[in-house]
Amino acid sequence: MGYVSSLSSSVETYEPLTTSGDVSFSGLGNGTDFSEIIDAIVDSESYQLESYEDKKDEYEYVIDLMEQLSDEIDEFNDILDDMDEPDEFYSMIAEVSDDQVEVDADGDAEVGIHTIIVNQLAQRDVWVNTDTAYDSEETVVADEASSLTVEFGGESVTIDVAAGTTLEGLVSTINGSVDARDKFEASIMDDGDASYLMIKSCDAGRDNTLAVTDTGSLTGMSVDGFVNTQAGQNSQIKVDGFPPGDADWIERDSNSIDDVVDGLTFDLKDTTDGDTLQVSVSFDTDDMYDKIVEFQEALNSIIEDIQVLTGRVTEDEDSDEETYTVDSYALDIVYNNIKTILSSSALGFTRYDEDTGGDYYNALSQIGFHTDTDEDSATYGQLLLDEDDLEDALDTDAEAVASLFSARAEGESDSEDFQVISVIDGVTGAGEHSVQYTVSGGELVSAYIDGDEATVDGWTILAGSGDARGLYLSVGTADDGDYEGTARVKQGKIGELSDSLDAVTNAETGSLTILINHYDENVTSLDNQIYNEEKRLDAMETSLERKYAALDALLATYDAQSSTLTSLIEAL
């Protein structure tokens, strides 16, 4: 992080008053250089000004560092925002047993095997005028003003054609029609010997068909001369054997189908001639690995900048420029919060047990991360990664790794007596929440969450206050008695870090924002003090120049008198 000054003071710079023309030294005094005396006096009185200027340089330097840190945190949060939910963090890959179908998988896809059969592809409706084989695109097809009418989706679209319009011009006229836009379009079919007019639907599907119903007086065209060379039709597929009937198919008006299986997009390239293709969906651990490394590198950059800014480490400088640090309790809190988040278990996660279950990974240390504690190391304080351990963790349970990073507002219960129905993202606090409730007379009569009374409605419990606000539970037992348990709201490390850093750079309440504003105010105050001090020194210099000019003139007078007396004495 280098120093690049970007701060401009709102205080005007003091413009010294000039005494040029008013004060001069004749040089006829006693030979004393009064200018040097004045400069020496002013310099000796400038220590306070220099102190203000040095302090301003320091503050401006620190402000630039903090602004760069704030920008870097915002950029890091942008990275986190792109991976702070499971479907964003998960990277899936789909492999198909043949090339008639291509499959793309996103974070909503689940690991597993699917099958697909393609019976037919979706096609656009195409009509070609076969009445006349035109010699060229420049052949005139409208000797007089005419029109062409096409029926599409039960609507008749009439296109006016000007006299003298060529075949190429007719294509442009059709394609430029507002009424025809997004319905059908025209082009020229050239078989190597002649040109033909082609009209086709903009979209595929059996509902996107058209018919030429009137050709007016267009030369060489008639309604009967238009031949349906390709019929508009839907694509037809079976996925995982559905629908089961031999004649039944899933139909769409596109060859790109993304609404049959969550997270999968099927791009149909050809029919499978009755054969069944196999689609294998698995985690793309290489891409997930790259995301984790990106996370680590961006975070380490922020850690290092805070270390440099607070003097925890020394930044190597290529020049002799002086550097400064900040003794700030607020930055210490930011730094320590980051360290705590990296070293602690993820909020709402539990340690895994073979008998009772839990989260297979609940801390970054379990997947290969650790903090460099060697103060002599170039990476001191940063988050280091054992690549082999991370690869092993991804191979063992990629889903658990992804959850550790990206779980967000996921509610779970540690009790068989009640379940979490929902939580409110950004409202319900992540972590553990204690639950107590009473069933009496076969009814749920009271409930408390984290010690605060909750709302009871039938067999549901809703937390309306405190950190658990928005936590919604369902009780599954009707036996009378007092019950207690723990509801957990899981949040991955990315969300925890993002929330913590958002609070640092908030435009109004952020600790870093407040600190920058404080330093800005100090710079403004220093500008005022510098202005006043420059004004004082300028006034002092002017006063000294006048005094010493008078002294110089007086000495010159005495010198002249002395010379005169000397001459008179010699003359005697």
C-alpha cells in the first residue's frame, strides 16, 4: 500500500504580503548582511509552522492509506457477495454419455445421475416462395405500390411495399416492420442459381407458425407459391423416464431447456433415435478450489494493509519517503475481529460425530488453513493454506466445504421435538438459540427463545424480539410437559466476514469511515493553524525588514558623516 496524495484542503493557502519596493538595504551600513539576520530570525520562529506541516503530511498519508484500505475492503466484499450463498459457491459439472445433448450445471444442481431421451428438436416455421426464381437480389418485385399479408398467431400483419422495391428491399421492409417484429422475419435463399424469398418465425415451437395469406400485386408471388419447407414444432424429451407413456413427452418451444431439473440446462443438438443418454452431475472441485484461493489471497491483502497501517509489520519502501502508522483502537478491533472469525468455529455449526452427526467441517483449520505466527516471516499474521489438505477435504466432502464457506440463514434443530420452519436472512442472528416451551392439556401454551417470550400460534413458535427475531419453529409432540432444546442458524465464514467488514466501511456508521472523517477534520484544523502561522511569520518578516532597513539607512548616514569628518581632519 503506497502513499498517493488525494486530499485537498478546504482552507485557503495564505498568500504572503509583499514588501518589494517599500524596503531595501543600501549596503552602505556597517557591512552587516541584514537579510541573513532576518531569515535566521524568521527561521527560528518557524518551528511551530514546520510542526503543523509535518503533522499534516502525516495525517494526509494516513488518510490515503485508510481510504485505500476502505476501497480494498469494498472490493473484497464484492468478491464475497458473489459466493456468499451455497448456489453461488457450489460449482457443478455435468458430463453426458454422447454429444446429442450438452448439459450445463449451476449451483442449484444436485450430485447424481439423470437420463434423457430426445425425440425431436424444436424448429422454426419456414416458408419459401417457389413461384419465381429471381435472377438476383436486385430484381424488382413491386412494379407498383403493393402489400404482403402474413397471419401469425391468429393475427394478420399487413406490410406495405413501395413501388420499385427489389427483392432485397422487400426483405428489409419486412424486417423493418414494427408489426412483424418478434413474430417473423425475412431473408433470401440462394441456391447458387437463383434467389428466393424466405419468411420464417422468429422463435421455434408449434405455437409460432405463420401463413402467407395475401401477396397483393407483388411480381412472381402468390399465396399458393409459398411452400412450408420446415414446420414449426416443439422439442420433445423424456428425463429420468418421465413422462412414462411411450407417446408422451416433455415439450418446449426451445432446444435450450432449463426448467425440468433444478440447476440443469439441457442444450439439445440432435435426436437420440430412441437411445437413452446418461447425465452425471458432480462437484467441480477444481473451480471451488480456485474460489477458495481467491478468497484467501484477497483477505490476506487486507490483513497485510491493516498490519502496515497499524505498525504491526513494516512495509518495504523503495524510496526514502517517510511512512506513518495509526494508533487506533478501532482498527485494532477490526483486525482482531478478522482473526477471531478465521480461527473460530462457524456460527451455528456443530462438531461432527459419527453417532449423532453434525457438520463434517466446522472450522477453516479442518480444511488446511492456519495463521502464520512467525514474526520473522514475510507472511506473518496472514492466512496460510495447505493445498493438499484442501484438496483432500474437497475430495472427501465438497458439499461440507462449501457449506463451511457459504451457508446462509440455514435453520436446524438439535431436538426431535421441534423443527425450524424458517428464519429471516439478515434479521435472525446466526448461532445457537435456546428454546423452552410448555405443552399442557394437549396444547402448546407458552414458549421462550433465548429467554424472551415468543408468540405461540397452534403448534408453532415465532421469536418476535432479540437476536432470534424471525426464528419460526414447529412443535411436533403433543405430550404434556416442559421441553427445551437448541435451534441453530448457520452462517458460513464468507457471510460472517462480509457482515463484519460491511460494518467497518458503512458510509455513516463504519468505524473506518468515522476514523477517516476524524483525520479529515484534523487536517482542516491544521490548515487553519498553518494559515495563521504563515500570516504571523509574514507580518514578523515585514516588520523586521522595515526595522533593519531603517537601521541600515541610519548607519549609512553615520558612515557618510564619518567620511566627511575624516576628510576635513585630513585637510587640516
